[in-house]
Amino acid sequence: MTDAVAANKPVQSVAGAQAAKQVQSVQANDKPYLRISGVLKKFGDNVAVDHVDLDIRQHEIFALLGSSGCGKSTLLRMLAGMDSPTSGKIILDGEDVIGLEPYERPVNMMFQSYALFPHMTVAENIAFGLKQDKLPKAEISARVDEMLDLVQMRKYANRKPHQLSGGQQQRVALARSLAKRPKLLLLDEPLGALDKKLRQQTQLELASTIEKVGVTCIMVTHDQEEAMTMADRIGIMSEGKLLQVGTPTEIYDYPNCRFTAEFIGETNMFEGAVTVDESDRVEITSQELGGVVRIDHGITGPKGMHVWASVRPEDVRLDRKTVAAGPNMAAGVVENIAYMGSYSVFHIKLASGKVVKSVVPSSRWYDADETAPTWGDPVFVSWRADAPVVLTQ
């Protein structure tokens, strides 16, 4: 875990803290293959990348995730050598690559548009970079064959790009990027040109291919599902800053700020003040909830501290019958329902006007005594005391 992440350590459960310590211990024993240290990029007075510190391990698939304009693509371009940092260091396999031209770096980049040469065949596209490096013909031929087999495109070797589907073009672009055996592979929105269904099919296939080759990979995406499916670790960026780094599980279960909690998946955020802070529990009084959020662990902070409690929709239980009065519950009315087949998302409006989302599996109502609520029905929402995550920023 980098210093930048440690500085933004979330207030989390004991189990979460233990998991974070284990991750820190593992990472401490891994020598970083790529070290990004204090990298700043300014365009005039505009700060695009704001003093980013990040260590990447060898053979890791790392995703930079954030909304448009957050600085993730600018950081990728600096790694590729297309932009130069205003300050900071980029060390790849022990070598400072700042100052090296893109063609001098052991780095290849695959663009969202794939940038295939339309007049060349699949095989010629893959061979292009190898020919530029003036490799022997026999070696070029062998590597092209190897890449065609790797991406399962041998039978399309003589086709032109316009004769291929979007998914096939993506495979060719990947093969061309891997043919030169780079130390670092950069992917800029690698599946952005594909439709949703094909993108979902290609995610695991692309990750599997990268893992087979064993290349270290950094991908930039704004697609949460893509990052969660493909990456070993994820870095969340906003306004040029790296807010949090962790595995998909850590990022989702233990966000360190409201931006991360709300950017990754869906969440219900309850604003309030700490009224009880004991070693075994914390209670937050929230006007939005119209009651108390209780969490079965303590936090470090004074009473009266302004905080937010994040509760994922899948942790919110929905009942038509009255539940026992107490913390972590509220009454409301069904305002909207989104039926998704295997589950439904219920939007419950509380007395305060706050809308709470609850994800309920469709199977919940199969064998239950109660029937599924519908629009306008009075209901009760509740959750376990180990479900919320307390956020201070």
C-alpha cells in the first residue's frame, strides 16, 4: 500500500483493518517492478496529475479507474512517453524511463481505437513493430505465429481489419502490442469500442491472455465492471489524485472516502454525527435515517464528529411486516422498483425524504409468507450492525 493510500486509510471494521495489514505485509515483501514517485503533470495552471505515488508488482494487472478528466489517461501517456511529467520519477525494472522516447521504452500501448493499419493483413499488422526493430525474418515469422495462436486468430491471418468483427480487431491489436514482448503493457479503454454484451464476454478472455504471457499491465477504464473483473488491484482517481489502491474486494468493502464508495457500485449514504464511540460499537445519529446507525466496532474520533455511514443496497433488508424498533432500521414507502430478472432494486422513500435502495433477490418471495411489495406500499428497511462502513471524508 502506497503512502498516498495510507494517508487516506478508511475508518473500517476490525476485520477490514486486519485484512489491510495482511495486504501491507505482502506488498512490503514485493519489490515494485514499476515505481511512480511524486509524479506531477501541469498544463499551464491546470493540474492534470497531482503528485501520484504508486508501486506496481511484476505480472500484475492494475486498473486505473475514474471518471472522464480525472487524470488517468494523462498518467498512462506519461508512462508511454507521449507526455513528460512536470516533476517526479518513473522507474521501470530499475531504470528511470523519464527522458526516453516512446520507441526507446520497453513499453507498448494499445489504444481504444486499436489503430490497425487498414491496408495490412492481420499478420502484417502484428509483424509491423517487429519489422521496425529490424528483427530477422525467421524470428518475425515465429513471433507472428506465436501471437496468432495466442489470440486464436490464425485462420484470419490474411484478412484485412475491415473484414473482422470488433472483438477480432481487439485481439489483433493485443497481439501486435504483445509481439515485441514489452516489460509493460498499457491499455487505454481496451474494450471501450465494443458493445456491452461483447465487452462482458471479452473481459475474462483478455485478462486470461495477459496472464498467459506474464506481462505487467496497466489499464485505464471508466467501467467499474471491467476493472473489478480484470484487475488484480484497482487505483481510484479523481481530480488528478490517487484516492485509494486495493484489490477489488478491498475497494468495494472498505472504501476510504465517499467518492470511492459512491463510484464503485451503489451505496446508501447516511450523514450524521457520532453520539456513541465505544471499543465495541459506534452509533451515528442521522436525521436522514430518522434514527441511529449502529456499527459493531469503534472508531478513532470525538463524539459529535461529522461522518457518513455507507450501506450497500444488497445489505439492506426489505420487509412488509413491522420490525423491532431500534438502530439500523426505518419505515418508508416504495417509490420505485427496477425489475432486473434475478433481482429487483427497490427505492424506498423515508419520512425525511431520503431514498434508500434495497437489492432483493427474486427468489426471496418464492417461499415466503409475504408477497413482494409494490409501488406505494409501506415497508421497513434494516441491516446488520456489521454492514455499514464509517467515512470521515
